Amino acid sequence: MHEMGIVLHLAKTLDQTAAEEKLSRISKVTLQVGEVSGIITDLFVDAWNYFKPRHPVLADSELVLEEIPAVTWCDSCKSKYETVRYGRTCPYCGSGETWLLQGNECVIKEIEAE
Ligand SMILES: [Zn+2]
């Protein structure tokens, strides 16, 4: 499961951050998840709940997921459009010279600690 791997990596990162910053408990983690990152929120929360008791630092933490909408940039007509709605082809000029500006990320935005 894709989500398990990400959460495992995340838990390790948080353990490390806590050790570096000398935090004993993390109370809240805000994560930004891109609309086309391929992460299924429900599975992600399940995975989080599975790993939580295994990482003392995270035992009482709350997970907040913020979705980042996917936006694609068209290089031919220099415009932006919604990725999920139109895919790789620009709806304004029909060009395929497009690339994803945002929406593929999975990043820690904020950590609150006690
Ligand atoms: Zn275009």
C-alpha cells in the first residue's frame, strides 16, 4: 500500500525532528497533500493510526490533512488551468506543452509540539 510507505517515511522524519528539536511529544501535524499526489485520504489516516502507537512521540498527535488543488501551466499560451478537469491538454489552445505547477506534493506544513 502506497500510503503505508509514505506514513512510515513521515513517522521517521517526525521522530528525527523531535530528537533534533528535543521535543518529547508532537501534538499536531499538518500535512499538505496534492490533489493528484495519488494519496487516498482514508487509507492515509488508517496508516497513520497504525503507526501512531509505535512512535511514542506521535502517540497523542492529531493529523490534519490539507488538500492542495492541482494546477497545470500551459507553455504555449502561458495560462493556468485545473489539472483534474482537463488533464494534460490545454483547454485554451489544445497544446500538450503543459506541466504540473502544484498538486503532486505531500509535505509537512506545520508541527505543533508540547
Ligand atoms: Zn494553452
